[in-house]
Amino acid sequence: MSLLSWPVMIGTLAVGSPALYAAQVSGTLSPDVALVRLLICMAGVWLVCSVVASMVEGTVASNKLAAVASAAADESESVAYSFSDEYGERAERVDGLEQVGETEAA
């Protein structure tokens, strides 16, 4: 996550707003101290957002992988059809396994 992304900026303003208020409105804090506090808040918010984004991306990736694996397993269980192999023998494919049978020449 970028340090200048909108979630980081909005979070920084939300967390650092007391320092900004004290410096700009009430005058109880010098502007340079308020700026330092705001930069510290930005680093903290960026770190939290980066950790959360990392966990979310990992969870989404594992969920997608599980969905693909589940779909592949469901598809392989439902496949049951007959075909002829390269030698002309009748073969049947059930549950992902090939079962070669005799040809129906009788």
C-alpha cells in the first residue's frame, strides 16, 4: 500500500486531527510539533493499513485457490463418459480413472 494512498491520508487526518486542532484552532500546540505528530500518525496508519491489506490479499488468494480446487474436484467426480482409445478399444472414464473394456465386436 502506498504511503500517499487515500486510506492512509484519511486515516492520518482522523488520527492526527487533535494535533491539528490544537495547533490551528486553540493555539496550544506549536505547528512544528503538530506536523511531527501528524507524520508519526501517518507512519502508524500506513503500517496498520499495509498489514491489513497483506492479510486480506492472502485470504482472498487462498479462498480463490480453494474454490478452483473444489470446482476441479466436483468436475472430475461428475465426469463419466465413453470414448475409444488409440487402439480402437472402448474405454470408459469414470471419476478421473480410465477403465479399458473389450470392444463390442461380438
